[in-house]
Amino acid sequence: MGIGAATASRLAGDGAAVIVADCNEEAAQKKVSEIQGSGAEAWFQYVDLSSPSSIEKMGREVTECVPCLHGLVNNAGILRTASIAETGDSDWEPQITINLRAPALCTKALLPLLRKGPGHIVNLSSEGAFIAHENRWVYTASKAGILALTRNMAREFVGYGMRANTVAPGWTVTEMHFLRSEDPAAKKAELESIQRDTGVIPRLARPQEIAAVIAFLLSDDASYMTASIVHVDGGRITS
Ligand SMILES: NC(=O)c1ccc[n+]([C@@H]2O[C@H](COP(=O)([O-])OP(=O)(O)OC[C@H]3O[C@@H](n4cnc5c(N)ncnc54)[C@H](O)[C@@H]3O)[C@@H](O)[C@H]2O)c1
């Protein structure tokens, strides 16, 4: 869904064969069918990013299908809100495992294929790694961890001709904010109002605008970029 779906479409449009890995088979298959309908190559790969054994299985299954990979986008993430005082174990565990541990485990599982590509890596952080928010400290901590993880990947993998970069989106119109919201329209209005007051570009991002930057970082046009953090937040970083 969201930024991942837009990225799959963008990369397929640019000529890539795309593997859409997700735990939501219905949504992912819909995207795969749409891409296939446009004449590009795509297929679905099940993975539950909260489970190390599922990630290992994904790595084995992808290895049976393709000889190498030219890119990996560690995109999927979840957002749960709670104050520091109210945060329970159930808030910690899924956000840290899915948002921070999974990008490391997926990269490890696919590293033999990425080395052969070579494949470049884009990891998704967030403006939350840079700007203080109330009630989302576990999420923002996981997204701050992505910055260190990516820098380490860049250093460790340069010898294989691989690059690793971070994209830090601002508020983007996706299911992340609206799927679980009791009143999606009110939530959207609230985010739009904050963006108007604190951003430079006074509107929310479209997922395609994040996907375009991801596609650029995976391309040879970004050949001298590694360990970089690219803010795609309409200027929220200035707030
Ligand atoms: N939307 C925003 O405003 C925003 C802002 C900053 C950063 N981001 C980051 O961008 C990335 C994409 O966000 P989005 O808004 O597109 O999210 P989204 O909620 O729209 O989509 C997330 C995708 O991740 C998948 N997913 C969730 N848990 C999974 C699991 N356990 N195993 C496999 N797949 C799983 C979902 O099925 C879905 O396809 C995330 O890392 C998010 O933190 C988003």
C-alpha cells in the first residue's frame, strides 16, 4: 500500500521487474496485477516482517526465482501512537521489529543477490527522526535507528559496488494515517493544517513524490550518493 505501492509502479514504469513483498496478500496482488496489466513484470512474495523465520523464507524463495537484485527498498512500516507514560510492551515490540529490525534482516537475507547485482538499497525513515512529535516516540526512535543502519550498510557494502541511502518522507497521503483513523477526513484536515503552518510547501505529499526520489536513488543518476539522507517533506525539516 501507500509509498510501497507507488514505488512498485514507478520502478516498473522505469523498466524494472518488481517483487512486491508484503503480508497483505490481497493489496499486494492487486498492485501486482495492475503492474502486469501495464505490460511490466511483477510478482508477489509473502513476507511477515515481524518474523525472522518468515524473512529468511522470503530470502530463500526470492533466491529460487531471480539470479540477482538491482535494488532493495525497505519500505514497510507501522505507526502506533502512545505517550511515554502509556507505552506498553505491545507498542514497543511490533514497531521496533517491523520498522528497524526487518530492514536489517531483509538486507541480510537478500545480500547474496544484492552483491551480484550490484543492488542499491533505500531505507525509509521519517521526518519524525528529526522533528519532535508527541505520542509517537517508539516510532520516531525506530526511524532514527534507520539512519545509523543505513550508514553502516553504506560502509559495509561499498566494496560490492552497492550504495545505501535513506529517504525521510514528511506527511504523505497513505493508509498509514487514514486506514486506522476513526475519522479519516478529520485526520487529513488536521495534518494539512499542521503542514500549512509548519511546512514550506503548504500541502501533504503524494506517495508518487516519495517514489520518484526512491527511484532516483536506486538509479545510476545517484552514482555518487551513499549514506545520504534525502528529506522529501515539503520543507517540514525547517520547523
Ligand atoms: N505516510 C507518511 O506520512 C509517512 C511519513 C514518513 C515516513 N513514512 C514511512 O514510509 C513507509 C511507508 O509508509 P506508508 O505511509 O506507505 O504506509 P502504509 O501503511 O500505507 O503501507 C505500509 C505497508 O507495509 C505493509 N506491512 C505492514 N506490516 C507488515 C509486516 N509485518 N510484514 C509485511 N508487510 C507489512 C502493509 O501491508 C502495507 O502494504 C513506512 O516505513 C513509514 O514509516 C510514511
